[in-house]
Amino acid sequence: MLSHRMDPNTELKLLERHHAASIFQLIDANRDHLRPWMFWVDHTKTVADSEDFVGKSLEGFTRGTEIHLGVWVDGEMAGIVGAHTIDPVKCYAEIGYWLGERFQGRGIMTRSVRALVDYLLGERGLNRVEIRCAISNRRSQGVAERLGFRQEGRLKEAIRVGGAFEDLLIFGKLAKEWRAGKEEG
């Protein structure tokens, strides 16, 4: 998946090096919004940090072990959705996502995650996709639940949020469940 148009105004595009400035600007404008759940926010201090991220994500894409897509709304970067772990041997992926605050509440991330899961379970032929999120991250949980992911586990105090440890929820979806849901819908 190099790009995917979800509607006339919204598109997913494989991150490329020239996107680094847009990524950094979006992170910089949303630090307070992202900081509670995204540990990397305070380590992203310059455009060069975003360039490093894009470079590493492209290396992972070339190896087939990850994919990161920019979410573009009306030609403006709105967030990122990606699989930071793709294990072709175990046939699973773990995905993550974030969206700039002003883009929330429009179903953009739910549609973006749906497109990524279609790619992973369809084109890539994986058997399982996981979403892990802090128990206090209700928006991320909502995306998983809207897409029919089931909470399968809870890791006690497995993530640091705002200086304190918090439980991490694990949501999962199997390829056969995804296909059945697509046939019903």
C-alpha cells in the first residue's frame, strides 16, 4: 500500500523523507495533546528527528517488517497510522495511530485503521492484528471497538502515562473475523 484514497478529501500515503517537516510541524503543534500516550513526543525535538523516524520506517517497509502511512486531509497532514511490528513468520502485526487534535471526531482515524487492517489481513495475508493502548486512552480504545476488535488482555502497569504506570489493554482481530465482518457489512 503506497497510497489509498478513502474519500475525496482524505488519503493515506506511505511516509517519505520529504514528509518529515510536515510530521514535525504536526507533532510540535500537538505536543500537549499527544504527550500522555506517545512516549516519543518529547524525544522529537527537530525536523531531523522526524527524518530519522521516516528513514527507519522506510527501512522497515523495505524489509516487510513495518509500514507507516501519513493521514492527509485536504492536502494537510493530520496524523499517522502504521504497523510498527509486522511478523511474517508469526503472521501478525501490531498497529498504532495518532491524529492531530483538530482532526478528531470525524471518523478519520477509524477509516484509516480500517484501510490499514484491510491491507494487513488482505494483501499481506496476515492472520492477526493487535492494537495496544493505555486504559486511559478512550479515543484509541474507541477506534478498536468501532472496528470490531475484542479486548483480549490487560497488562498490569505496562505503560507509563503522565509519570505514572498504567494498565495496557490488548485488542485483537483475526483475519477470519475481519472477513466475516466485511461480508455482513
